[in-house]
Amino acid sequence: MKITKEGLVTLYLPDSRKEVFYNPDMELSRDISVAFLQALGLKNPAVCDLLSAAGARAVRYAKETDAVKVFANDASEDAVGYIKKNVSANKVDRKVTASRSGANAFLSSHKKQFDLIDIDPFGSPVYFLDELAKCARPDSYLGVTATDCGALSGIFPKTCSERYGIALERTECFKEIGVRNLIGVVASKLEKEKLFIIPLLSHATEHYIRIFLKIVSDGKNLSDYFYHCKKCNYCTFEKKGRCVHDIAKLGPIWAGGLHDKVLCFKILDKLKQPYFKKSGDARRMLLNITSESEEPFYYNIHKISERLSKNTPPVGDIVRQLRKSGLSATRTQFNDTSIKTDAMPEDIEKVIRILDKPRSQKPAE
Ligand SMILES: C[S@@+](CC[C@H](N)C(=O)[O-])C[C@H]1O[C@@H](n2cnc3c(N)ncnc32)[C@H](O)[C@@H]1O
Ligand SMILES: [Zn+2]
């Protein structure tokens, strides 16, 4: 057994994650999740950590937020053993209830009981979404992780179609499409129960997608089809896209907003607390989110420059140049060399050509 510290808690963990899962790289996600619940400012919330593994999230919610009840569930007997050990080591026995149950059975026996349901599975959350929709109640919140990014973002279109029933293909803005796809899938499951969603915070890293949503009883499912051109990488939700090439109709995916920026600022503020060890990365990500345009999709400047056989200009220069021409342009959280803009691909190409500086000549040998 080994011991580690995260946030304000001490965690007892097995030597191998094969025994009971614990991923230190997900500390960032747990920091943001704790700061998210703090920023909501709910009074005495009840939280469900549906797939709790060693209980890292559940114990942190209990210790670091105002949660009065935290349910930590896992199907694995060994996991529940570690949850119990971590609950008593951190003296949160009165708040946390550990249970060993299949996730769907757990949800179906705890309907409408939670203010926040956190789902953090291996791979796809899709297998739990029908029961989740039945369990959820209006004015509560959801945190959903997915690690099957290749399927969700259309890098593996066949898996995406089989698993989610959504038509996608590989695009250059695949990370955002993965996020929009996951939100859309959750929205359509909830709609069957006459519930709707408001996305509050959505992000994608190398290996996972994470979305935070508010559930409401009144609203609209904003999922829609979008159009993609393989030739110039133009992506749009507009039915009469402005691209002159052949475009594929894909989706449906979430076409609405991805964040509540006021809440994002509150999360940023909570992340200043010194026990958030990943606050540097988390704050950088949230600052990118709060300053990015709400324009859907993005363009990868590096890839476009490569296709034009030009040097990649600094992203800031492209943004400034496009704005000078009256177009909107910002960086994006999804990729360091990409921009969100209402410009057409040919406008961006034009700017890249203008900004292209000759490569420094190698001195003759
Ligand atoms: C990725 S881990 C959870 C990690 C944890 N949330 C954290 O932040 O450390 C997924 C967990 O789900 C559990 N699990 C997998 N399928 C399940 C099911 N159908 N019902 C309940 N638990 C399940 C596994 O035992 C594993 O512990
Ligand atoms: Zn095109």
C-alpha cells in the first residue's frame, strides 16, 4: 500500500492501479471538480460519486466543499475497501456513505436524491446515461468524464456511429467536436425524461473530455447537424454554408454555448486556494476559456500554413490581423496553434501569406 496527498486529503492506495484504480494525472480534473462545486455555492449539497474507485473524488468533495452527504459507489469490492479506509483516514465518516453496487442499479435506487452527480468512468459514460437521466432532477448538476476521445471526436467514425449513433468524420477541430458530441449525447438522453441542460464548463485534454452541466426542467435541446468541408476544413452549423466545395452533413452535436463564463470566473477565484496543487494548469485552462470567442469550431494555423508551404505566423499576429479587417478572432483552449473566428478559410490563408516571412537562409557551406 502507498500513501499520497491530494488537496486537503490523504489517500491510501494499492501499489498497482490494476487492483483499484487511481490516476494521479486526474488530480487536475479533481481540483476543477472541487472548485466547481465550491463555486456553485449550493447550501448543503448531496453529491454522488458514481464510479468512485479508491474514493479520491468523494473524500475530496466531503473534505473540501460544503457537501453534507457524499455517496461513493463502486462495483468492485476492493475499491469499496479503499473508499472506507480513505473515508476514516480523513475523518469524513459522517458525511460519506460507501456502497458496492452496479452503477445503473445504484442510480435506479437513488432517484432524484442528488445535487451533483459525478461520473468518471473508464472509457465511455454512455452505458450509464439512461439511468442517469431517470435519476437526475431539475436544478441539479452533472459532471461527466469520457476517455473515448477518438470515438467522440470522430477520429474513429465507425465506433462513434456504433456507440453514439452520431455521424462524424475526422476534422481539424476534433477536440471541440468531441466535447460538443458528448454534451449532445447527454442532452438527448435527458430530453427523453423531459429534462434539458445548460453547459457550464467544458474542456478537453490529451486523454479525456470533461463537461459540467446544469439540469433544468424548461429549455430546448440545442443539438443540430453541422457541415464540414474536407478540402478547406470549413465547419459550420449554418445550413447554407459559405464554402464552395462539397460539404458533408454530420452530427447531430451540441450547437449551443459550452460555458457559463461568470461561473468560470468564480471557479478561477476558488482555484487560488493553496491546496489545489494543479491550480496553475487549471487556471491557465480557465483563463483560455474565459477569453475565447463563442464562435463554434476552430482553425489550426499551423496545419493551414503547412498546406500553403508557409512559416506558421505567431497566433497573436493572425488574431490581430483578422480583427483589423473587422472579423472576430481569439485563441482557443482546444489547441495552442488554433483560432476561433468568423473568418472563412480563405481569409485566414490570405493573412498567413501576408505575414509569411522568408525562412532564414542557411549560409552556403
Ligand atoms: C476511472 S475509475 C474511477 C476513478 C475515480 N472517479 C477517481 O477520480 O479516482 C472507474 C471505476 O468504475 C468502476 N466501475 C466500472 N464499471 C462499473 C459499473 N458498471 N458499476 C459500478 N462501478 C463500475 C471501476 O471499478 C473503477 O473503480
Ligand atoms: Zn471548402
